[in-house]
Amino acid sequence: MLAYIIRRLGYAIPILLGVNLLTFALFFVVNTPDQMARVQLGDKHVSEEAIEQWKAQRGYDKPLMFNTEAGGLGLVTDTIFYEKSLSLFAFDFGKSDEGRNIGSDIQQRMWPSLMVALPTFIIGIAVNIAFSLFVVMFRASVFDTAAMVLCVVLMSISGVFYVIGGQFFFAKLWHLVPISGYLTGPDAIRFLILPVIIGVISGIGGGTRLYRTLFLEESGKDYVRTARAKGVPELTVLFRHILPNGLIPILTSVVVVIPSLFMGSLLVESFFGIPGLGSYTLDAIQAQDFAIVRSMVFLGSVLYILGLLLTDISYTLVDPRVRLS
Amino acid sequence: MSTLLQVQNLSVSVGQHCLVDDISFHIDAGEVFALVGESGSGKSVTSLAIMRLLSDGLHIASGDVHLVGQSLFTLTEAQMNGVRGRRIAMVFQEPQSSLNPVHTIGRQIGEVLTLHRKRSGAELKQDIIALLEEVGIPDAEQRASWYPHQLSGGQKQRVMIAMALACEPELLIADEPTTALDVTIQKQILNLLNELRKKRQLGILLITHDMGVVAEMADRIAVMRHGQLLEQAPRDVFFSSPKHEYSRQLIHSLPRQDAFRKAIAQEETPLLEMNNVCVWFAQRKGILQRIAGYTKAVDGISLTIGHGETLALVGESGSGKSTAGRAILRLIPTTYGEVLFNGLRIDQLDESEFIDLRKRIQVIFQDPFSSMNPRMTVREIIEEGMISLNVGGNDGKWNKSEREQEIRRILQRVGLEAEHLDRFPHEFSGGQRQRIAIARAIAVKPQLIICDEPTSALDVSIRGQVLQLLQELQQEMGLSYLFITHDLSIIPHIAHRVAVMKDGKIVEQGSTQAVMQNPQHEYTQQLLSAVPMIPEHV
Amino acid sequence: MTFPRFSDFSMFQPMLLWSDILIFILLFSLIAFFINLSRNPVARARWRHVFTTRIGSGAFIVIVFYVLIALLDSLHFRTALPPVEGSDGAISQEADGTVHYSQDVRSVLDIILHDLDSQDEKTYSAPFALYSFAKENQESDAGYVIRAFPRLEHGGKHIVRDEEHVLDIWVKTARAIGLTILPCLLVIFLHSAWRRRKPPVEHPLPWTVIYTTLTILVLLCGWVLNLSQYYHILGTDKVGQDVLYQSIKAIRTGVLIGTLATLVTLPLAVVLGIAAGYFKGKIDDVVQYIYTTLNSIPGILLIAASVLLIDVYIETNPEQFKLISERADFKFIALCFILGVTSWTGLCRLLRAETLKLSQLEYVQAAHAFGVGDWRIIFRHILPNVNHIILIALVLDFSAFVLAEAVLSYIGVGVDPSMASWGNMINEARAELARDPVVWWSVSAAFILMFVLVLAANLFSDRVRDAFDPRSVHGRV
């Protein structure tokens, strides 16, 4: 088990290196610091000095990959690649283009993100599983057909409309909850209810449909017939035999996103004004602050790879047939 | 003896189509009643109808089933659940998939006991262990907490039987209980069933297609075809004087075990020679994935096949017999040893040099459903090899119409019509598909055909026809066969010589008659004694 | 005196945007694909199965309707500018013989929707409104300056008294429907009469649904074209442009983003997925590495970053994009490309797994034994048997991309703001919904048009999956 985890973490290194190189290429080679400076400074006819100054302030005035002027280790360390990209491996995110400390921003803003994303995730899965089991219970009936039609309809609505509709009806029309904003402490709940509900509802269509397929697939298997032949009542068959087997693919497929919950949701957070990492990223995108975007890309990749590892481990926990090797 | 189960005029249909057509039979307490038929005859549907476990879409059109006088079709679903598992229990064909993979076997057996007997706690545990011991699971106390995947196929079937017998049912429905098992395991399971029925006065409805199993187990026999019951008779009557033509055909489908093909005189260089051939697969372990050891699928086998000769390579699943066949075809690389064809070493040729030999060595696979591309017509299937291997007449090259003519000739030779050329594989039955596969192989005019279990996916009545065709072709074209099989009963009929494989090694080799009548190796003896035999008939 | 020669093409300059070229290439390859497919009886039977379901053919007609609008909107041209003073009204008679064309790129669809396009108001107005949504200083009859809702310049200008308004809408609606339904019924009658003369087929197409869907669509078109002469059916937006026109123009964006992005994913996923699954070993390692790496980057961030880079490129190279529409088009194609590049991994994984499975199958082994080469095996044995996976993924991706466009445009990394798109319309909705009273029509229009397209695509992909997925009941042959 330990050997396996170590090996998997070993695999993560080339992947993260790849992510790092790709983002480096995107942010510094395709798009040179000069161009960045021009866009940031806004004016098309900025002076060379202003650009140089802007670059120097942010450490973008160094050579990209090899510093031929610096001696010794400086050949590689005194470069943009080393300082801006490789440093990410040490979770040293540096400063944003506006001079804020990205690392402490992330630490501060990941909690509101988690406050929205975690309940949405857990309630969402619970609701989807409950609905799909309910549908499977009445499989091949009118209810099943109607539920599936409803699922397709729900799936065909863009997530943006769920947010707009939710805000419009719950907050603006019926004044049940505040439209947007965030408070720390227990008051947060008032602000969290709507985003969580909307997050859950927007996932119901796709989730219920997928889980129903998984459960139906299980219910056609031989061991289910064995259970019925034993005289096990239908409801017990569903909960004791089909559910645990159907949960295996469901749980292991959702585990991968758990670490990424920290990153929050761009859409929900920005619509509801929640000061999490999602809106942080969105603001950075809109302000074209590449330092933040770069950091978030790297953080996202790390969390995804962590998720992959968790997925493998979760398999061994929920499926007795799987042993790590 | 009292009547245990009475099936009256049972019909099952799907939509307008009738799967089971007005059948009636009865089973007495303590007797084994065998329902015999080939695939699609409706025998499994009958058993599921008795249990009221038909899948969606199938419905009981008419008839009734009585268990000791009680009509099963008038019970409520809850009452029926009291019958299932307690009074009628069931064992299925595939032990691999019939157990719930996420529950321990102890829990799965315990489920029936808690359900019908309200057992719990220490008493439950005792019962589970006692049951496991009764069906011959060693170290039962510990194994009770094992998961199904930790057990072998035979052990899983034992667990299924333990589960079925937990509540001491009056009737056991065994639906092809040994079909998925190796012959030695089959023997053990059949013995176990026999023992248990004597001990418990158990009525058994045995559903099978295997006449050997029927001969060994059944008290009375019923033959089913196309949803209809053709005939019912006690065993001895059935085998000595079958009434229906189809029954006779089934009985005769098993080749006689007393006529052997004589070994034929051989030239000096055999057609194919394998010397100490090994196929090993690396096992990797640890952080750095070093090669920690090898799985020795084929571990140093040596054999020869002469011109016009059939060598049967016999073994149980996992013995490495198919791997050996694929190694000759170079679908899998060999690790050690040498393969010679006509005295020429072929295992070290590269693919472009080997292409010439692909014309000489061909293959027929087991499953006629997966051995043909479903998106290609019969013509394309047969033509593909002829084109890619440049097969032609004397001048080596055929034009399109010559090739077309040849394809038609071959197709007719294997017993199909020219009008079949533009059809797709799914439009044919299993036996017809296997004929297409044979046509595909002989179209490139090979000298050696590796037949990898070519008949084991076929119904018994079709099996004989396909074997007959293979023999005729051998005589006409001077073909040699490497006949890979697990089915010992067909060997006398087809093979000149036999090699028996176990765990990647050949344990015994010799003329068919010598091996079958006077086996030297312990394993061969075990195999042969496990084969269910039909009593001497007509 | 010379007359302007209307037959002369110099009146219009046909103009091909890059996205136009791509969409027509795609159209032709699709047609070729279907012709090719119809030769294979198995595939034909399965397609027939898709279309014999009511939902299948209904959804297909709706999709085709959208695609047709998108195609009409992809035939672009520029009109010639009126000649400069003194050149005597002749277009091709200028001294140096050159004609100047408008900066405004228009499409065939714009001609059809001329009424919608040309009647801009000053600002917001509600659907069918006679008055503007915003008060303005007006001089009353008595000469006072009062703040009131001004009459619209174009919307309902034929209405003299306000009381006629509602009645007028109903009358015009009835007339429009009456005019269009008659030819519809006639065509249906003739067609079904012709159909009855032919021998009945075993699985007939669901003609009732086909007729109904077509009739509804035709009626809708008739009604819209008719009433849009008099009213703004879906109101106007902030700068007074007709919302209906905007949302119809957005169809092209939606349909194109769905198809072009899929066009990018397809070759990547198919080539890499099949190569990895078939050749295994090192190639598999490399492909797996590439898609794990790409997958590990949060998709939306990668897209956002790439789009930002495109923006920077456009800003630093303004000389390459003379027209606004050229710039928007470049950004649009880049967006499709980026969307495609970031979302091929899912299909690639599926194809890799399926190819691994297929290459173990006996018919592939048999092909090896017959000395069939690797490429031939891939093209004859692997590709035809993974077709259904590609097809299902293709239709599913289409709706995913349409939905993604809305989110991306909302975030500000979608299509160019100058291009009509549902995402841009939604983007504006935030401010509009905060107004009091609420401006609801813009976002509703985007919602409905988008919902219908995505729903049709989803329903259609369901039928396709039913018919083609071997695991589903109908897929078995």
C-alpha cells in the first residue's frame, strides 16, 4: 500500500512538471512579459521605461530559462522559469501582479469556497442517489419515464440560468434570502443556503440519470437474481445488494473532485459575491492578472492529482476485490 | 413417493412469441429430474417461471405450478418470498457472478438463515460454518469471512449450494450447475449434489445440456426443444430406447469412446515441432516496478505434429493450452525454446518474414460470435486473408472474379450457400458462423490449422457436424490440426495423438488409444475418470 | 445614362469568414459521412431505429432547423457603399473602377430578417410594447415638459389608438397563422396521399410527429416574419436593438461552437485514443501522460488563460484584423479550437479503453493471423467498431459546448462582445434583472432558444445512444 502510494506520487512529478512547462509556455513564451506589461498599463503607446519598470517591479525582467550573465547556479536559478514556475512546487505562489501575496490570499479565501462547495457536494450526491434509487424502485413504469424526461429537461438548462432564476425568485421576488454577499460566523448560513440549493438542483438532472443507469446495470446482474431466489424482498434486494455495488463506481468517480472543492465554483461564487477562490480566480481572469491564474492552475493540478490518488485508495476501501499493486 | 412439484400446462411468452409452450411434468421427493435441451430450448425460462423470477417482458401465459399441492401462482409476492430460498432453492450456472462481490460469503449464507429461520448471533455463525463444512469448504470458520473473489470457481459453486441448502428446502433447482467448471471440479460438485440429496431427501430439478451429466445424475429425464417437451422417461428407458428422434440425436451426439483413430505413419521431419517452448509473463512489483517473477503460462513444452495428423492438446482452464496455440501463431511472443515448421525455425523471424508462414498456419477460434468482425460481410471476412496474404492459384495471383469463384467454392464446401456472401455474421447461427470461420481459414490454403476449442461454444447436435466437416477437410486437403480442447469426450473421434497439459507443462503424450485406455500420469487418470459417461447403449 | 447593373456581382462582395469555410467543410463531410454510412446495412438499420422513434425524429427536425438558420447566417457578404458624390450613381463606373464596400458584414439571414434588423429603438422596450421602457422628457400638448414614456419609433407605429393594440396583435397573429397554415396543410395532405400509394413499410417513420413539428416551425417562422414588421416581438435591449434579432443571430454562434469545437476534439481523441489502445507500450504511456496532464489543469482556467492570450495577440497585432467581424471571427475560431483542445481527453480515454478491449477480441487476433497490417486492422476492424462511441460522444459534446459558451461568455472569456451570442445576452442580464421593474425578456429569449437547442440535442443523443450502444436493449442485432 505504502509502496503503491509512493509510486503514484512519483508519477505525479512528471505530470506536474508538464503542467508547469505548459503554463510557463502559455504565460511567458507565447505571451511575453512585454505584451503583458502593455496590456496591464493599458495604453498602447506606453514608454519603454514604463514597461521596463513594470517588469522589474514584478521580477519579469529576467531571462526566461537560462541566465547567461549570472554565473554558477544563477544560470538556471536567476530566471523567470525558476522563480515564477518552479517555485510553485514549493507552494511559493509569490505576489500577484498587483502586489498582493497570493499564498495568504489563497489561505484566506479557500474557507468560504469550501463552505459552499462541501455542502453542495455532499447534499448533491445524497439527493442524486436518493432520487435515482427511487426511480430504480419504480423502473419501467410511467414514473420512471416521467422522471427521466424531467432529468433531460433539467440537464438542458445552462447552469447560469439556475443561478439567475434562483436569485430572481428566491431572493428578489420572494425575499427569502439575501441576493448575494457573505458574512463570517453563523450568519454565513443565510448567505449559503441559496448557492448550495442551486448547486444541488443544477446537478440533479445529470446525476440522477447517471446513477440510475449504474443502478440499473447492477440490478441486471446474476447476484441480484441469486438474492431474489433466496427469497429476499425487493426493497432489501435494492438496499442490501444493488446499492452497495452501485455505490462503488459512484463513490470512486466523485472522490476525484473532493480535493478540488477548495477551488470553489467560478460561477456560483461570482454571482453570489462569495469571497472564495472561485471568485478570486474570476477576478484575476477579468483583471488579466496572470500571476494569480498561474498559481490557480498549478494548485488545481495538484489537487486533481491528489484526487486521482484518493480515487485509487477509495477503491480499495469500498471494493473488496481491489487490492493496490 | 410423493409428488413434490407439479408443473401443469405451463406457457411463457415474450410479447407474441412463445418461449415455453404448454409443458407439464412433475418431480417426486428425493428424485433428480433432468430437463435436457440445447441453448434457447426454454429450459432456464421454465425454472425461472417456477420461481416466479422471470425478467421484465416475459410473462406466464397460462398454466400452474403446485408445490406439494399449493399453487405457487396464486401466492402474493410476500408469500412467494417465503417459498423462495426456504422451500425451493436455486443454484445457477455462473458461480463467478452469482455471488454478491461486496459481501462475505458468511454474510450471504447468513442472509437466508436470518430471513427464513430468524437465526442470529452465535447460533447463526455456527450454522454457517456447519453448512460450509457440509459442502466441503476447508477451514470453514475462517473462510466464512472471505469475499467471493478469494475463492476458486468450484468453491464458489459449493458456497452457492450451501446457500441454497441453508434452510433445508424440499426442491433444489440446479440450472447448469457445472457448465462453467472444469471437468474434475464438475465431478466433485456432482458427487456433492448426489450425496446431499441422499442425506436430505432432496428433490432436484437439474437443468443441463450435457448428456454425460444427465446419465450420471438423473432418475428421470425430460427433453426440451423450442419450448416444447418432446419426451419424458426414466433414465434407463430413455437411454436404451429413446422415443423421439431428437433424443436419439442427443444421445448419439456423444462420440463413442471405443473407436479410436489410429496414429498415422509419419515422414522424417514433422510439419510442426516445438522444443521446450516457454511463454512467460513478467510480474512487476514495488516502487520501481522491477520484474519480481514470472507467470509461467507455458513452461517448456515439446511436441510434434505430423503431416495430415491431428494432435489434441487437452487441459483444463488455465493450463496454458491456448497460450501455446497463440505462441505458434506468434500472437504472443515465446520466451524460450524453438518452434520449427517443416524443419525451419520460425519463432525468431520478424513479422515480414513470418507473413509467408501465415498462409501455412491458420487458426479457428472458440467463440464464433467474437471471432468475426460484426461490421463485415461474409465475403469481406473470407476475402481479407486471401488478399493480405496474396493467395492465388498456380501463378500466385488471382484476379477479382477468380477470387470470387474460389470464395463461392469454399463457402459451398463448408456447407453454406453463395447467397450468404453479402450477409453479416449476426444473421447466422453459431454453427454456421463456425463454418464461416473454417472457410476463412482454409481459404488461404494452410497446412496446419490451430483449432482453439472450436466446438465448445456450440450445442451438442451441431458439434458433431462441425467435427465431421473438419475431418473431411483434413482428408481432402491433407491438413494437420492442433486441436486444443478441454472436452475429453470428443478426442477419440478427432485426434490421432493426444498431449495432456497441466500448469503449463505437458504431463503425458501418446497415441489416442494409449492415453485414453491406459493413462500413465495421475492427472490424466483423474481427468478421464471425471468425464461423465453415457451407459453402454444400443 | 447608365443603370446600376444588379446582376453584377459588384453590388455585393461575397465574403468568407474562416468559420464559414469550416462550417461548410463540416457540412459536406457530414453529408459524405451519411452517404457512406447508408451503404452499411447494420448502420442503416440503427439510424432507422433512431428516426422511427417520435422523439428522435422530432428532435432531429428541430436541430436541422437551427443548423439551417446557422448556415443561412454563414453566407456572408458586404454591400457596396453608395458611390461618392458626383460619380453619377453608377457603381461600377468610378474613375479607377474600384468599388468600396461597407465595413458591415451581413449575411443572407439578415436579408430575411430585414425588418428585425433595421428598426432600432433608443433603449429598452418590452415585447409588443408601444412605448419605451424608459421615461423621457417630452413636451406635452399644452407645452409643458413632462417625463413620460415616449412612443417607440418603429414598434407598433401603425397603431393610432392604444385600445387597438391588443386586438391588433390578435388579428395580425390570426392572419399570419391563417396564411401559413394553408400551404402547410396542403403539403401534408399531398404528401400523405402520395405516401398511401406506396406499400406500407415495417417500421414507418412517425409521420404525425414530423408533420406537427414541421408545421409548428413553419407557423412560428411565418408569425415571426409577419409580426416583426409591426412589433418588437421580444422587445428591445439597452441600445434599442431587437432582442429577437439578437437571439436568432446567436443561433449561428451556438451551433458553430458546438460543431467546430467537436471537429477539433474528434481527430485528437480518435487518433490518440486508438493509437494508445492498439499499439500499447510507449505510445500508450505518452498518450496517457498527455491526457492526464491536460486533465489535471482545471479546464475553465486553461480556457480562460488561452482566451486571454488570444486577446493579447489581437491587441498587439491590430493590423491583421481590418474588420470588426474578422476580429470577432478569429477570436471565435480560437475559442472553438481551445474548447476542443481542452475537452478531447474524455473521448480519448473511452476510445483507448474500447480499443484495448477490441484488440483482445478474437477477430482482431484472427486478422493478425491472416497477416493483415496494423493500419488495415485499425481501419477495418477497430474504427468501425468504435464508431458508436464516437457518435454518442459527438452529440453529447455538442450540447456541452453550447452550454459552455454561455458560461464562458458570462465569465468574460467567451466570444467577442460584438458577436451576438446567448452568453453575451445572459451576461447583460445581471444588470437588467437588478432594474426595477425587471427587464426579463432578453434573458428569457436567450433561455428559450438555448434550451430548445440543447434539449433537442440531448434527446437526440439519447436515441442515438439507445440505437448504437451495444449495452442498451435496442443496440443488439
